[in-house]
Amino acid sequence: MSRPDAIRIQDYAYPLPEERIAKHPLAQRDASKLLVYRKGTISHHSFRDLPDLLPAESFLFFNDTKVIPARLLFQKETGAIIEVFLLHPHDVSVISQAMEARGHSVWQCTIGNAKRWTKPRLTAAVGSHWLEAEWLDKERGLVAFRWPAEVTFAEMVAQAGHVPLPPYLKRTPVPEDATRYQTVYSKHAGAVAAPTAGLHFTDAVLENLQKKGFGLDYLTLHVSAGTFLPVKAANALEHAMHAEQMVISRSNLENLIGLPTIVAVGTTSARTLESLYWYGVALATDPEAAFVVRQDDPYQLPGELTVPEAMRHVLHKLDREGTEWLVGETSIYLVPGYRYRVVGALITNFHQPASTLMLLVAALIGEDWRAVYAEALERGYRFLSYGDSSLLIP
């Protein structure tokens, strides 16, 4: 696959006034605006009109990850607050399983106000329980947690934790964030950022999609804090992509065989679907290949397989292992020059200037991203996580 030798990240910047960043969600999820880009033409709608705007026979894939209240605050006797931000479990490979741990768990974390953490352990009262944190390895950020074994870690952090709102919102969480920074179909706990394209969906919209005959399926990519990392390199190709855990099922693979238009709900779903294709390519040459998709795989592996062929290779992997699920990791980097193999349309919010997500959008619709974003700014769309939505059909 052709890819330029360099991509100037500033070529994917645009002016975003602070007042255009949506700091809070709308009162109704599906009342957000929906910009539709269809093969060069732009139109404007309400999100609740989505079922009438999709291509015929579309099949939608949603990311059903569930945001965990990953910000844990411990107060010292002096009054100093230490923030322990959960990133990834260290002792259990599957994040959702780590959330079911009882009594003890080790996580990789970032520590806020770390210089104030002078004693070996911190303890916080959590309702009628207690939560203890011990900093095991400062270099790797490993923290051991202990709590009464009668409750799970998920139950503990649900009481003790705070919603990990994106840093660009520049505000502390309020009670409504606990539900609104979560999709209505969230299921598997493990994300530290929401798959925000899904925040617009309501039960009514999902029901109308099914009434219209559209297929719906759910996969999982646990969004990591790396999604907010800025691209600091002038040449975007020098940026190191973060890794995120994905969980796919047999039904995901079967639904990807022979479908005319695959609609990814969000960039996380898009990255997972495209990663699946490249894992199928890897299995075609090495049936024992680990389920790990690196950021340069799409530009180094041969991409001649059709989507059904690639998916069948992954299905054969499931058959050989006698399982219905695969857990893997992706660092896929979708940049201009990439040709989408699986995704035929994308539902997504409006992203930060000069970000990896802007590159992903530009890879899908080319230079027309400029017209889309200029139109959204002119028409008063709300931007970023709690902002409005778009349906992009290249």
C-alpha cells in the first residue's frame, strides 16, 4: 500500500475556537446535529434521522466498551490529594476480567501529585469498605490495590472513582457525566475514554435502525488514555501509536462476510474492523500469528485478500482454538494513503485539530475533510466528545 514518506501534521490542523468545544452534553442524546457527507455532497440533519440516511443494506458495528471511573483520589492526612489514574491491568490480560477481581489487583497507572506520595501505602474510605494502594514500581507506574474480597474491583471503583473526562473539557465531572459519558449499549468495562460517536444513540434510534432492516453488531475496543496523546512530531509518521485491547467474536467475523456496506460507529470501531482484516492477512502466511496489529502492518503486509477471505482465516483460528472469542491488541495507524478494506462508511464526531483521528478521517474522505470541517464550523456544529456528529460516506 502506498504511503507518503512524510505527512505534515500541521496540514491537518484547523482553527477551533474554544467556544465551539461542547463542554456538556445536550439534554437529549439524539437531538445532536448530523452532518452527512455523501460522495462529495454535504447535507445537514438531526441525529435521530440517521435511519433514513444510511446506505441501503448497511450493517452497523458498535463498540460496546464501558468507561470505568478511572480517576481514584486518595487524601493524605495533610490534605494533599494523590490521583491514581488506571491505565491497564498488569496481572490479568483481559481488562474486563480484571474488573471482576476480588481483593487484590495490580494496574499500570499514572500518578498525579506523585511527589506527595511518600508513605508505602495510601488508603481511602469507600462507603462501608476501604481501598488501599501500594506503589510497587515507580518507573513502570505499577500500583497494587487491595480491598475487601466480598466486592469486585468494578464495584469498588464504581464507588471510589471519578469519570475520566477528556482533558480538553477543562472541567471537573458532574453527576450527569456518569451516565452521559457512556453509551446506552456499553457492556464490557475497561475503557478510560468513551467511544464518543456512540453517545448520540438512544434506544429509540437503535429500534428504528432495526425496523428499517439494518444489521447491528457489537465488538469491543477498550479505549486507552493514549487516544488523547497529541502528535508532537512535525512528520506525523514519526508518531508512536498507542496500543488498545480489542475483543472480537465469531458473530463479528461472520457478519463481515459478504456485506455490501459496513458502517463503523466511531473511529474505535473503524480501527478494530480494519485491524481484523490485517490480522486475517497475517494468518494467511502464519496460522500461529498472535493477535497483534502494529501501526505499520497495513503498509508492510500484502493486502490482496478480499474481506471475506481475511475473515475466514480468522474464523479458522477460532475453530482451531475451539473458542468463540479472540482477545488482541492493535496500534493500527490509519493515515492518508491508506485504503480502507472493511469500512464503507463512518459515523464520527468532529475531532481535535492535528490529531491522529483527523488523519483517520482524511484517509477515508481525502481532502474533502477540509470542506466538511469548514461547513461544520460555519453551521454552528458543536465539536469534540460531547459535540455533534457526522456520517461520512466516501
